[in-house]
Amino acid sequence: MSLLATIIKPLVYVSLPVFALKTLADANPIARYYVRIGLYLSTLGVCSIWGVICSIGMGLTGRRFDVFYVVARSFYYLASRVIDIRLVVDGEEHLETRPSVLVGNHQSMLDILYLGRIFPRRASIMAKKELQWSPLLGQFMTLAGAVFVDRGNNARAVRSLTAAGEIMKERHSSLWLFPEGTRSMRPYSDMLPFKKGAFHTAIQAQVPIVPVVCENYWRLYRKGVFESGTLKVKVLPPIPTTGLTAADVPALAVRVHDMMVEALREISVPPPPGMEPKPSQPAATPSTLTVAPPTPAPAAPTPKEPEQPRTESRASTNTSENSVTSSPVLSHSRMEGSEYGTETEEDDGMVLVGRPSQGH
């Protein structure tokens, strides 16, 4: 009897908080949101520790580029049961195309769940450099061979993309990127314009692009809402890049974007009434803004003022010249930032030039 009590008592102590959390989550949607977030992040932390262990062990046996596959499948197995969200994949056979550049839509941190379901063997991931210093997750990704990109430094980002293309060809592996560059959660199905880094890499390495689309899950997950359900993922056929050059990058990026948006709308649940995107207004052209100037009234003659020194005018002219000179530099920086898929302040609409101090 004492042996049975010794076994049962710890189980009771462990199950009580779990039961309490489940009861709280079932009773209140806001509580359910925070409980599920906590469980999801806890699962991610556990799998990050597992990833470090796998990275060390599999690295010693020469299977470093399968670490993401093993850890991703482990995460999906646990997280899908913890938060009760399952994924159904269409076109999974296209994931066997290797080497390739895999591109997917990026909605929120929940995307890690669909990555866990579909991530193929011998593949790595490209991520922002800031993640390299995240506890556990950063160490796991570094050991697993992730490619980190410094989004604030265009030259370093280009070098990382170039090196990634060479590694793909040399090791016959694939690379995963989010071409939108940032998350885009919205009630209707659409995607941000693509940055071009993924397409430069694919064309430089002459490897195909494999688009992966996860349906819009705004109905299941957003701020204050975290429900259970089933999500669809569609893997599109590989898009060859053989024979393409850097001049073809913009057209290729638009083509892949349009294909993925079409697939996203096909597999997603329509948005709730009133949540549809508003049609954009056409931009005004100079012809529509042309207004006949009013006839000026005859001005009364004024007495002639004595001529003053032009020191202030000359200073203003010099200031204007400096401003004009700096404009091409800003334009070039903005162009480079978006050209290679790096997120600079210019890309985010945060150009800060000559900000006045608080005292002025």
C-alpha cells in the first residue's frame, strides 16, 4: 500500500496544476490564450534543449544537416498535441526536391508548427542574426548549421547569401527562407511584397524554388485568441531557375509571390464579413492635380528697401545643397536594403536623418 501511495502521490501533485490550467482555459477565452501561449513556448524551449543534444550527437556522426528535420518533427509531435492544432499537407512529394530554396509565408511565431510538420531532410534555415543569441534556440540553430543574416548590414547579408548558395551545391542540401522578411498577420489572405534575397540565392546556385503555403490561421490564432483546429499546407511544384540571371530576379520574385497568394486564397477560409481588404485608391497623377492658377491682382507699388547683406540667404542655400547631396545616398541605401532581402531602417519606413535634439 505504501508503495502504491509513493507512486500515485507525485502523479497527483503533477496533474493538479495541469487540471487547473485546463479548467481555466476551458472557462475563459483570454485565459485559454495565455495558457496555450505558455504551453507552446514551453514546448519550444524543451525542443530547443533537445535540439542542442541532437546537434552535438548528430554532428559527431556526420548528420548535421538532418538535425532540423529531427527536431522539427519532434516539435510538431509534441506541440500539435499540446495546443490541439493539426496540419494536412498537399504536395508533400515536392519537398524531396534537393538542392532547392524553400520559401514560405510568414504570419506569426505559430509558423514554427507548420515548419515542424513539413521540414525536409538535409535542409537548413536562414534566420535573422538576433536569433543567434537567444538562449537555447540560438545555440541549437548554430550547431544545426543555420545561416544567420545581419539585416542591418547589406554587405554582410550578401556575403551570407552567397555562401549559402555555395554550401547548398556542395552538400546537396536545401535552404528555407521567409521571403516576406517579417511577419504579416491579417484577417484576409494576402502576403507582403517579397524581398529578393531568396531569389538571388536560387539563381546564383541555379537550384529550383519550392514554394510552401500555410493557410491563413487568423481565425485560430491572433492577439487574445488561440483556438484548436486543423490547418492546410500546400507545397507547390518546383520552379526551375536554370539559365536565369540576376536581371530575372525581380520578375521571378513577383511570379512566385503571385502563385503563393493564389494558393493561399485557395486553401484559406474566407475572412469574416467586414474584414475584407479595402480597394486601394488610385494614386493621383499630375494631370488630375493640375489647377488653373488664379489671376494675380495688381500689386501696389512699394518703396524700395535698402539692400541688405545676404548672409542668411547664402546659409540657406548651402543647407539646401547639403540636403540635396544626401538624397541620392539615402535612395541608394534604401534600394540596397530591399534588393537583397535585408531589413534595414529604410525598409521599415524609419529613415532617421538629421533628427533635431530635444533642446531645439
